Amino acid sequence: MNEVDLTRYRYTSADLESLPPSRLRAGDLLASAGPPGTARHAADRVIAVDWAGWSRFWGADTWRVRYRSPWGEQEFVNPDTMHVHRVRRDVT
């Protein structure tokens, strides 16, 4: 792994917390899994979170989360019953 990868994948599972997407706020660091076998996580800054509507499929409210990654702005829609991972506030 090169130096850039080491700075990007600097968090471990002990640094993360699980929470519903509705509890994310702009500026939070949203964690995603690092390279296979490393048990490390990258963190992308959340830009915006808003309600995306009721999902009959999930049977729950859904939330749209926009975040900034090295590949530009990305987004996903998640039911509020499916938790996401955020870098704990006491770590950042």
C-alpha cells in the first residue's frame, strides 16, 4: 500500500459507530471498508442528508445521503432501519 492509501485508510472498526442515516449530519465522516484484509476504513465527508420518502419495499422511511469521495460527489438512499457507519465524534 502506498503512502496515499495509508492516509486514506486510517480508521479501524473500534473508531466507528452505527447509526440510522437520519442521524447523520453535514460534516460527519462516513466510513467505508478499506482494502480487503486490512480491517481499516476510509472516511468520506457528508455533504447533505435529506428525507427521500417512504419505501413500501423496505417498510420504512428512507434517507438520501450525499458525500464527497476521492471520485467526486456520491450519494445513496438507505432505509432508516439499516444502519450506516460513522467515525465516532470523539475520534475526529
